[in-house]
Amino acid sequence: VKLTIKTTAYILFSSTFLFAQETGKNYAVFNDLIRHTEIESFYTVNELRRVFENPEVQEIEEVLSRFKRKPEKTKSYKEYRAIFLNEKRINDGVQFFFDNKIIFKKIIQDFKIDPLIVVAIVGVETGYGEIHAEYSVFNSLYTQALNFPQRKVWATKELFELLVYCKEAGVDPFALRGSYAGAFGYGQFIPSSFRHLSIDYNQNGKKEPYNWEDVLGSIAHYLKENKYPDDYNNFSFRSKSWQAIRTYNRSDHYANTIIELRNELAKQVFLSF
């Protein structure tokens, strides 16, 4: 029987599946990556197998519990906003704005966006860079893919994006740390958003999740790609700017809190350059 290259490849991958399914639940996610993504365009089967056989691969129990008590879902708006709208977060945000004033001036020129919205986002997401690396990003996504049927497809796709980013950037997949949901960097981008919507704002040839110029420019770029209008300062409920902000974290509580923090910052920051 004459075998085509495609048929031969199918047989090789099929035998890999048979082997994989006998070696533990690590390979449930491994198999899904091969079946449902284009991971083989970036990794050989053996390279991918080595990733999943790494002893650092593990489920994170706290990720499971954190999803069950997400503040966006479990808290009233009054309780939710109290987490982020406090004197320290406001004062730190004002200082952060002035520390990065040159970058924000460039953002206004390039993106025609209110820079205090960007400040508020990094304030809520990471406390201006203070809180950003609690969990292994790989293991967070791996845990979700194994344990949450409703998030399995999403988490598998994000694992694919993470592994491709790590390959492209020369980063150890297990060295990258972020939130329980799998976001990372000062801007808390999920892997797909980082790969496709972050930018090299300082033009040094790399998109860096822990470089403030890249991060702030990437947040502004993300909002513009999600239809934040030029020079638009209507932040009312369901306005175009509100809807763009909400895409960053699909929660009304989140969007409203970002805007409230922005308004508090604006009381102390006069936007003139």
C-alpha cells in the first residue's frame, strides 16, 4: 500500500495518542493540543511530550478555589469597588502617572485615548506592578483545562498560545508566572491577547510583558483594537468607551471600577503637557 506523507503523519500522531493515553492524565491536555490546535507547526511531538513530562507540570488546587470565589461573581458592586478604590491605590496611581508622564504623553498622541484609563487598568490589575506573579501560567491553564469542562476549549487554546509565545521568545514555559486565570505581565494579558494585541512600543525588537513602555502602549493598543473611540471621554454606562474597557475583563463591576478609579485620579492629575 502506498502511503502519502499526510497518511504517514496521521499514523505517527495516532500512535502518539495511543502511547499518551496510557501514561496519565497529563496527556489528556497533550492530546487536545495536538487534535484541536496547530501546535505541531511549532513543536515536534517529542518536544511537546517533554513539556508534559516535566515534573513541574501540576494541578493547582488554589486555582480551583479562586474560580469558585471570583470577586466579579461573588461580591456586590459596593464590596468589589472597595477592594480597588482606596486611598493607597489612588495615591499610587497619581505617582505612577507622573513617573511615566513621558510615556503617557506619547500614548495620547499615538492612540488619542485618555491615559488615566490605562493607569486605572494597571492599578486594578496589578497594583501598578506590585502583584502580578502568584502562579505558574502554564499550570493555571493546565488546571483549568483538566477541571473545568466549560473552560476546557478556552484553556487549551490559551495553552497553545502560551507555548507558541514561549517558543518564539525563548522563554521557559514554567518560568512565566501570573494570575490564577492565566494572565501575566504588568498588564495581565492572557497569552492570546499578548501574542496578537501587545506591541513593541519601545521598538527594541521585543514585546516585553514586564517593560512599562511596552505594557502601557499595549493596553492602549488593546483598547483601540476593541473600538475605544478617538478623543472620547464619555464614560457613562454602556458608552463606547465603557464597552471597550469591559473587554479587558468581561464584568460590569470591573468596567465601572476602572472608570471610578480613573475619575478619582483625574481629581489630582491635570492632563496638560
